[in-house]
Amino acid sequence: MGHDPGGFRVWWRALAGSDETLENAYLMRMAGRFSRRIRGYAKAHDIPVVDCSAGQRKHELPEGYLAKTKVTQGLFLVLVGRAQTPVWDVGAKDPIERKKPMPYRGSTGCRNEPHRSRHATRTFPIGCDDR
């Protein structure tokens, strides 16, 4: 749904009810809250959060953690990765357009520009179901 402007608006309207609060600043605050909440939940429940570097084989990481965890059902690991991804420049009354160039963060990052303007973060909660 979020891969084109129309789909993004449909998703937003289902989430918020209208386009009234649809702005870049609101979306950035929402992303920040999500990150803090998932990290806080993980800390409170002793769930490891692993910040992965670009190119790291994220599908292999859970295997080692799964062997050591006592969790049989639910969340046992959170992976955080940074990757090139479409990011929208949005406004309630403006047309939605993709930011160019698409944000990307490699393993070392870019030190000359602010984090929020260039980088996209993806969070991968990893769980198990009665192993």
C-alpha cells in the first residue's frame, strides 16, 4: 500500500481518519515513538535488540539466539537494519512525492548530514511459535 502516493494516502486515512495530520514532521515523530517503544519493551522483557550493519545476513542471526533463548512463544529478538528504501515527502494539501535520492545508510553511515534527513531504518521483530 505504501509503494505509491495513492496507496500511502489510503493507508494514512485508515490509520488517522483524514489527511489533516499528514505531514513529514508527524511521520518522523511517529517513527521515533515506535523505535523508542519497541526498544523500551525489549529492555523491560530482556529481549535483545541487534543493530545490524548493511550487508549483514539478517536471516542467520536468529538461529543462534533461538538456540539460547527460553522463549517458546512470542518475541525473542529484534533486528534493526538500515537500507535504501522509498521515503515519501508528504503534506496534507501537497502532492506526495518520493524523496530523491532515496535514503541509504551503509555500515559506516554518512557523518556530514543529519541522520533524519538521509537514512531509513527498518525494524524486524523476530518471534517463535511453540518450537
